[in-house]
Amino acid sequence: MVWAGVPRPIQRGGPDWVRLSVLGCAGGATRTIIPGGDAGDLARLLCERGWAERNAGNISVDVTELAAIVREETDRHPLVPLGLAYPDMAGRVILISRSGARMRDVSRDPAGSMAAIEIAPDGSAYRALREAARPPTSEFCVHLRVHQSLRMRSAAQRAVVHTHPTELTALTQAQDYCEQAKLNDLLWGMHPEVKVFIPEGVGFVPYLRPASEELAEATAAAMEGHRVVVWEKHGAIAVGRGLAEAFDLIDTPNKSAKIYLLCRSAGLRPAGLTETELAELKEVEQFFKSLGDDA
């Protein structure tokens, strides 16, 4: 067999281990271990939060540097044309949730609920790395645009998580918070951790049809200055070095949104953190950055 795509040793069972069953290169195991955690664990969290109604949400991870691919086995799968060319994604290997996959199914059987694909050398098509009953998620174009944007910027992030955080999405039903600056002022003001861990704020994309190229383009543009982007009346999408990091970048501002809505539902008008209090958090932010925990 011809093995390729492993530039450095990977400790079996360690945080960088990708079970080869996901790529159709080994049998037996069903856990999908990828950088930053277990896809099943993430899917379970999304379900517990109530952010994964029906087939809501999708996840992907660029595992090119981690995955060992049996070229002789994968070449038999046909190339599937993409709507657009993604030249910076040429040859990249992506694990991505399948179209129609429920997060509750991903939590039970990650390997069976995720597709493993390789982008063609010219970036205009992809090839499945194993037999697939269904293609990648309907929002495949969004994931490709985001991953390509990360590649173009030589960013460290490899994971993309899209989900429907209830309270954060609810805020976008109010036009007052469909303006990025106002939304960030609210989120920073409700809880210090949002300012500490997301000092650049969240990006915001006005409503666009789900799974559309327009949404993909707008999201990639918003991601150039942000690690998490809120989609009006839809949900949020985040990037991280691993799935856990991307999840935290959505979970943290959603806590702020929840605090705000709880206060308002109780008839209270939350005061929020003052400008002085927010400025004092810079020291806390720098402390966590010194530990390498800046997301």
C-alpha cells in the first residue's frame, strides 16, 4: 500500500490521532478523534444545548496534515465537480458532516455520519475517500470558503462549527442588534469572558439564504477579522484550532445573550459592564494569551 500525507509522527490515541476507519482505511472503531476533541463529544454538547434541532448545524475539520490516506483505495471514487474552484484547497483532506446528518446521530456514530473527502489538484472537484450514502452537508460551500480563507491567511485554525445557538440567534430578531457594533457592545457588557476571549468581537452577516454561495462569500469575508460570526435569524459559525475551541467561541457569547434575555424577561434592564471595567479586562486577556489560551 502507498501511504501519504503524514508529515510528522502521530501518537496513537493522542489528541492528533485520526482513526483511519473514518477514511475507510481500517475497520472496527467508530469514534472520530480529530484535533481538539471528539466529534461525537461536540455533537452531544450541541444536542444538550438544544442547538441541534432536526439536522441543524454542521462541522468540518481540515485533517490534511494528520490523516494517512491509502491512495490506491481512494482513487476508485469518482470526482464530483464543485460549483466554484477553490485553488488554495487543492489536495486538502476534509472531514465534514454529511447532508441530512442529525447531531444526535453524529454523537452515536461519528464515523458513519461524516464524510471524508479530498479536494482535486485544481480545486474544482472533490473525491470521497470512502463509500458515502450521502454527500457532504448542504452548507459545504460555506465550509469550503471558510477553510480556503484560513489557508490564504496561513491561519492556525482547522475546525469549523456551525450551529443554532438559541439566545444569540434570538437577539438577531431585534433590529437593534442586527448591527455589528451594537451587538458586540451588548455581548461584551453582559459578561467579562466575552471581552477576554473574544476581544475582536463577533462578526455579523445580515440574513442570506442558508446554503447559498452569497452566504458563503459573506461569511468568509466576515471571518477575515473574526473567529466567530453571527448569521441573522439563523445561527452562528466559528473557527478554531480544534472543535472544542470553535464550540467555546459560540458558547461564550451565547451566555451573554442568555443573561441579557433573562434580565429582560424578569423586567430588569441590565446595567452591563462600564467602559472602565471593560478596559481593565485587557490585563486578564493578556494573561490567558501568555498561556496560549487566547480563544
